Amino acid sequence: MLHKLTDHSPDLKKLRDEGYEVFIKGAHVLVSHIPYVNSRREICYGTLVTDLTVAGDKAGVPRNHVIFFIGEQPCHKNGAVITALVHGQNKTTVGEGIEIDRSFSNKPPNGYTDYYHKFKTYIDIISGPAQSIDSSVKAQTFRLVESNEYDPAFNYPDTNSSRAQISEVSEKLRGHKIAIIGLGGTGSYLLDFISKTPVSEIHIYDGDDFLLHNAFRSPGAPEAEVLKAIKSKVGYFLDIYSRMHKGIKAHYEYISESNLEELARVDFVFICIDNGSIKRQVINYLNKTGIGFIDVGMGIEISDNNSLFGIVRVTSSLKGETDHIFSKGRISFAEADQVDLYGRNIQIAELNALNAALAIIKWKKMTGFFFDADKELHSLYSIDDNSIINDDISS
């Protein structure tokens, strides 16, 4: 993968071919060894950093004219600040462990046409004073620089996080090992959402086949030939989401008493099944081992006027905190066939997606990605009055 994107991008390749130390780290492009003069009139070297835009298999047009810098404030040869560059002076991390010291702003009338144009403009402005002091000083070293072109979690860079400048926040999700038990409607949407995060592993468990009715309550639109082939749910979703995420681990079986201990390899579990006895065993095991989890569920009924109403539930546990689940009956442990005696197990795609969205938001709050004011462990969304009730506030 070394230099793959660089080779496909004429502007980045031109920078490299001219001898600049250009490399890609995650969703950012960097050029190092840029000579500049500091306030003490010393010649130093810094690094320019900008977020990466990708179009197909090559770099696109830079999103804006601002660029980051690792180093002191560049100055004229007399030590006076180059004020035309000054934009931000705050040290921060932009993602992938890249800590920058400041940002610069220099906007051409029509913006930057490509990354060569952007970097070369800033390099000339920054290095000019240093070269006027010592003409032998150059940014071009022609050294081979190793590029980490893609995120270790993804098959292509997460330019969405870098574009929004939330890469540092997304780093809070990196390294997590997640299990999803059940790839029905809600479980499949959870896989969709989690596959877009930099977790290291996503273990998916389900012993069912992907059948026609599943197509109407899962993300995406399978071709008719796929449905005729009758693939397993795990195989079907593995084919789709492994295109994006490297860490999906397939388990073509149900979770049962015989394989419960496999959950010891993960640090968080999403429970998306309606088998009461197995669910109880899973929760007892996670309680004993102190592994956090979220259990999802919904209850949908048909009213007298032939419209649907009901609730969508998200129930959480932090490191073995399950008193609220058992003492208040927050989760039903009835068997699926018992439930079907009194209802139709109605599932609707948008409610499955909502159930998954509420669950993933709660998990991200638990990781610090989202701010968590209430720290609720149980919440109910009511369809008919569009309300969310939070309960079981964690201390």
C-alpha cells in the first residue's frame, strides 16, 4: 500500500518527485522538513499538515485554504512574524496522533487547484526567509518517506472525520472490540453504524440465513440473485461491510451456553436477540465478567384505527451494573414463541434503524465520543407522542 494513493494523484506525485518529503497518515497529507526562520532568527524545520480529500483512487481538490503547521511561528529573516500567515495559535491533535502547533491562512483569489498548488504556495512563503539567510537550505531532501496511507481499521481513509475536524474525538473509539449478537433488523443497522467507526474488531454472531423478509428491515437493497442463493446472514453482511472495515470477525452460529466464553475477547456487546433464556445467560455472563453491554428491543402493536404504535427500548450496563435490569424488570426474558402468542413481532425498517441509532449513540456517550449529561441506563422512545424517557441514572 506504500505510496499507492500518492502514485495515483498527479499533484502529490509531483511533490514527491520534486524531492519533498510528502506522506499520508490516515486522512491527512503531510510535508515535512520545511525550513523556516523563528523569532530568534534561527533556521528551523517544520511540517505542514492538511486534511485529505479523496476522489476515486486519487486525491481530490483541497477542501479549503487553511493549513496546519508543526513548529514555531515562521518569521521574516529579521525575526518579525510573517503576519500574512497567522490564523490560529492553539496546539491541538487533528487525528492519527498528529499534534499541530498552529494554523495558517493564505487564500488565492480562486482557491487552490490541487495539493501541489496548496503546499508549494505555503512552502515558498515559509521557507523564503530561511533561504535568504542560507541559500543551501531546501525543503527537497529526496528522502524516501514511509506513508501510512490508510487507517488500520478501514480499507480507505476516513476523510469524513478529518473534514469535520473531529478525528481526535473519533480516536476515542479506536481499539475497541465489539460483539453484535443477532443480525436481524436492529443488529444489521448496528453493524452498519459500527463499521463506520475505527474500532479494531467487530464480532458478528447469527446462525440464520438471510431471507426475503430480512431485505425489508435491513440496510441496503440486495439483488434478487442474492436472495435466491439463500446466504447466511453473517456471510451476507460480511461481504458488504468487509469492503469498508478490516476488523469484521464472522461467527456463523448463535450464541449459546457452549460458546459464551468467546465473549471474553471483546470489551462491549450489543444484544439484539429475542430468545429469553439465551439472553439471560448472556447477561449473567457479561455481569460476571464485567463486560459492558446494550440490549435493544421494541414492542409494536396495531391500534383500533389500524395504525401502529409502541415503544423502542435501549437498556445499558456499565461493567457489571445490572441491578436495574433485574430489580425493575427492564428486559423481558420471555421466549420468542411465547411473545408471538400475543403479538406479531412487528418490525419496521425505520424503527430498527432508530433502535440501532439510539443504541450506538448511547455507546458513544459511554466512550466519551458524545457528552453524556444524564448517564441513563434505560431509555424508551414512544412512537405516538415522539417522546424519550430516560431512567436508571447511573452514579
